[in-house]
Amino acid sequence: MPPALLLILLIVTASAALAHLLWGRRWVQIPVFWLAAAGGALIALAIDARLPLRLITPAGVPVLETTLGAWVMLIVASRLRL
């Protein structure tokens, strides 16, 4: 498995777990949060979102931008009240 994919999966899983810890009420929400975080991270990667900060990008993955994209989608998913 390529290191970039592992890093993205780690960011998505950690973000979804923390979001469920903060806003989750039922076990059914865990996959919803994970899919929302994955969607946000992939959107951030697809549009090549870059902040003007010079941060490291391990395995070519912009960690801050990917995390922010995941959290934007997690906030949207948490407001849907699923």
C-alpha cells in the first residue's frame, strides 16, 4: 500500500473518530462520519487546495489542507442529524 494512501486513511479515520466522539449519538453514525471525512479529504486533494503556508507534505499529502477538508465535510454531516 502506498504511503500516501495510508496517511490519507489515517487522517480520515482519526478525524471521523474524533467527530463521533464530539457529536455522535449512535453507532450508525460512525460510517457516515467516515464517509464524510473521506469525501472532504478527497475533495481537498482533488482541487489541490494549498494554503500559503510552507508546511511539510509527507508522501506528497498536504496534511493541513486534507484535515481541513475532512472537517468541513464532518461539520456538514453533523448538522444533518442522521
